[in-house]
Amino acid sequence: MQTQQDLLYDERDGVAHIVLNKPEKKNALNPEMRNALWEALGKASASAQVRAVLISGAGKDFCSGGDISVMATTDSDAESGRKRIDPVTRGARQLLELQKPVIVAVDGCAYGIGFSLALAADIVVATPRSRFCLSFMRLGLVPDGLALFTLPRIIGWARAKKMLYSAQEIDGQTASDYGVVTELVEPDALLERARAIAHALASSSPAAFALTKNALLRSFSSDASAVMDMEINGQGVAYSTRYHKDAVKAFMGKQPLAFTWPPKV
């Protein structure tokens, strides 16, 4: 792995693995670390060899949020505050709209922007001891990282209001019950399971995945006619891909298909 500041980046077997690497601060994000994360996502997006992205945290935590020690030394008015948070929101949108599968592995705390990153992912694998909290209200701040967009769409309006207004923590099981977490696994199996899912999705059709993800992102703001058009146009493209033709040929020949969701062991 190559180190850029407090971030690790590695491409292997079609998967880009990004590690938040500041365990002594529970991987709290300072501005330099955030910028490195957005750059790593851009690199993974542009790489023809990368078919899926995995994000995890070093040590026993995923991410405790923004680095408050940096906030304490920053005196800003409204305009400079907007400029400071603008790249955060744009980076979160980059993550949300990445045209490749994004898997996040969460152990320990996922607070503030750490929770926002998980909400913007496609798949979240977490442990029972993981803890999720949108802690912004405790510091007199507004949720960022597009959490105001993703959270109510994932857990519903009423639950989102409670989580945002109370800044209360939920555990891994509750996050799973709410739909935030895709799978719960024990801590010693976390990275292995997250990697297995990442490698499986890396073997899926890039075109079909991107078309499905784009349509899902727009489904809540679209009417039935618009979704119908997205399905028709998307399927027209998918039918034309080599991946689909090879999959049909394998199916008809009773051969294994390239993409299969990995069973839990």
C-alpha cells in the first residue's frame, strides 16, 4: 500500500482498498486527510483496473468524524465556513455517485462525517460493536457529507428526525434493523467479508451496475414515467454489452456465471 498523509491506497484484483489510517485519533478526518480521500476516490474512479472500492478504518474504529482539534483552531465567519465545508459535500457526492460499487467496512465508531461516508456507500458491512451517530447537533453544527439526503431515504423521515435532532448513538444491530448496515459480522471476520463482497461485485457487469445505481439515485425524485424510461434505456444498453452476451452463453451452456453473491461462512 502507498501512503498519502494518513490514508492508504491499494489496487489489487479489481478492488481499490482505501484505509483511513489515523487510529490514534480513531481516524478522525482533518482537511488534508479528507482531500486525500477524495483524491483516492477519483483515482479509483478513473482506473480501468478498478471494478469496486472498499473503504475501511485502521485499528478498532472506522471514523470518529471531523478532527475537532482542527475546528478549535479555526475562527471563521459564515462565508469562510461555507468555503471550508464545500469540498466535503462535493466529495461526499463524488462517493455517492461513483459509477462503481462502494463497500464500507465499519468497526467501532462511525460518527459525524464517518457515518455520512457509510450512508453514501452501496454496501455497509459492520460489527455488532459498531456505533453510528450523527453527532453534529452536539457541536451546534448542521449535518454534512450529504447525510440530509441519504439518511431519510435509508431509514425513513421519522427515524431520521430523531437521529438528527437527538444526536443519539445506535449500535450495529439497530443500524442493521434500520437498513443502514447490509450485513453484520464478528470483528475478526469484518475485512474478509467486506473483501469477499467487493471482489464479487467487481465481477459484476460495470454497465449494468452503473445504470442501476444511477436509476436508484434518481428514483425518489422521479415519477413512474421517468423511471420507466430509465429502465427501458438502461436495459437497451445492457442488452448490447459483451458481459450480457457472455452471461447468456454461460447460462445456456450450464456454466457458472461470473457474478455470484458470496455466501457467508
